[in-house]
Amino acid sequence: MIYVFLPRAFIATDASVPLMLELSRRYPGERIVFALFAQYILPEIRSNVVVFDAINSIGELISFSTQRLKGWPRLRNGVHRWLFLVGAALRGLSGTATFLHFGYLNAFPVRLLFLANPKHTYVMQATPVGLSDTEKRIDRIRFPDAKLPPRVAASALFAQNKDWVTLDLPHVADTPRYMIGSPSSRKVWHNYLSEVAPAHFAEIGISGDPAIAVFILSSLDPPNLTFYQDEFIQLFEQTLRVLSEVVPDLPIVVKRHPKTTPDYVRRIGEVVARSPKKRVVVADVHPMLLAARAKFFISNWSSTAYFNAIAMYVPIIEYVHYAPAVEAVTGDASTRPDLATYFVNYDEEKLRRAILAVMSQDAPRAELAYPYDEPYEQVLRLLARLPPTS
């Protein structure tokens, strides 16, 4: 039995589901349980229908939370949670369980699960791209009081990228590590997306096989990043207006950030409603599926969703208006210059030229050659509690 302990960030769900899908195809007898202890991201998972359907096709999602509950419902949920954890610990002690987590088991009291199952507990990087040095400096602006993480509870580390900060922690220097790349780049996941794509595009009103542009939104509320406070929503509206002028007939699919608050969901809807560009739809379709039809991705801040575009050879336009402190760190460049194809800092004419440039390109789609086949195979065996091949 495999337990996947999901954290508060949806990106970890996005990483673990393709991995578990491939494992279920390779070792179909394994029961897979996705355990969620942060109730407020449950709507995010359910709204991403591609991922949620995949979870239900290979296992089950169990949610435990006492947030916003009082009285008997809170007590009942708390009891169910601890019964679940005790059951997992007993399976760990018996050697019949695997624990995969993204940091959840690092802290007590749930760290006791690692102590019950030290040979088959693994921690995985949540994002397909690590933090660049610039992003680390930006994070120090955003989170000046951030604390060091607790000791990692794992018998091996599964890294998607060499820049994963966990790899640099002194106490994991001797812990085995496997560089597996992004599970969402694997052929098994791509084939699954191809199977479900027509139905999901039909649901958002895009039939046939038209080209689209994909607008990747941030959560819109991070402080201290834009020139003016609360400017992300204005940048979104400005960028839509320029798109309406340069590519009036190209459908735009807007992908909201999973952590978008209800207030910003409302404001996004208002911007779309008054946009001069009428072929705009807000959808929770998986970004890799969107990338398969995209002429380009566009955003107002760098995003882990860029990886989906990179994997499919889709160019990326990043249009920002940096706060002075951010510009001092970046040097008037993207926080991820290795990922953004075109970077424009608050210059509409340059933005127009960037859009025209990507529209003139006929980029080939990515071949599914994969550089991490061997370590990925080893990880699948470890998760199935089989010895690695020599």
C-alpha cells in the first residue's frame, strides 16, 4: 500500500499524480491512497478535473481536517485522522506500506510514521523547477522572517531538479538521492492527457483543434513585488487589452493560480467580462494539456507552470512591472531567465513585438525523449518496496 501525504500546495499533487499513475500501470496490485490534511486545498484539487479524475482512476483521496469545524464534527474528524495515521504506522511497522511526502512527515508528531517505516519513507520535490539564486533572494524580500526547515524524514530523496534547496541541507548529505525530472514529462502522463483532452476542451467551449494562447496568472496578491501595490490585476487587464489588439482572433485560456482568493476570482471574472477581447475563457484545465495546443504562454510573473510550456517547446512571454527592490535584485530580467523566452518590463510596444515574434514561429513539439529513465525506474521499484536493480 502506498500513502501519498499531500501538503498545502497544489503543485505537489500535480507532481505526485503522474508518478502514481505510472506506478499503477507498472505494478497494478498496489493500492494508492492520497491523504490530505489541509481541507482548504480540497476545492483546488477537485476543480482541476484532469488531476482529480486521474486520482480516482488509480486510487482514492482521503481528506482529514478539523479546520472550521466545531463540536462533534471536529472531534469525529480528529479521531478519524488519528485512526488513519495509526493504521498507516502499523502497516509501516509490518513492512507493507510506502510513505511518500513533501515535507509533511518532517515534524512531530507525524514524524513518528517515519520512525515506524524508516526503510520505505521518501520525500519528493514538489516543483519541477528549483529556485534560482535570484528567486531565493526575492523570497528573502517576500518572507524576511522565514525559518530553517526541520530535519528531513526520508530514506531517499526524489528530486525533480538539481536546484532543489533540500539537496543542500547538511543533514541529508549522505541520504540517497534520485534525479527523476518531472513526472508530468513522462510518456505515460502525456498519453493519458491525450486520451482525456477532447472531452476537457469541449467542456470549456473549444472544439476541434484550434491554436490557443495560455495566460498563466499568479495568485495576484503577493506583496512587495509590483511597482504599485495590488498591481497584478491591472497588469492582467492591460495584457489582455494588448492581446486583443495584436491577436484578436486567437482564443485565450486563462489559468488561475490554485491559491487565488474568492475576491480575486471575482475580480478576474470582472476583467474578463469587460475585456475587448471576447474569446477569453477562464478554465481549470491542466497546463500540460493546454500546452499541447498553445502558440505561447504569457504571464505577469514567473511560474512553475512554465515547465509545461518548456516540455512542449512552447515560447513564454513574461510581462511585468517590478517594484524597485525586485528590479535591483533581478537587474531588469526575469527571475527565471532560463525559462522565459521574452521578458518585458512594462513596455507595451515591446510586448506587442514579443507577441508578433512568437506568432511568427512554428516551433516543433517536443519529442518524448527522457534523460532520467534509469533513476525513474529505480524510484518506481522503491515505491513498490522492491530492491533497486544493480
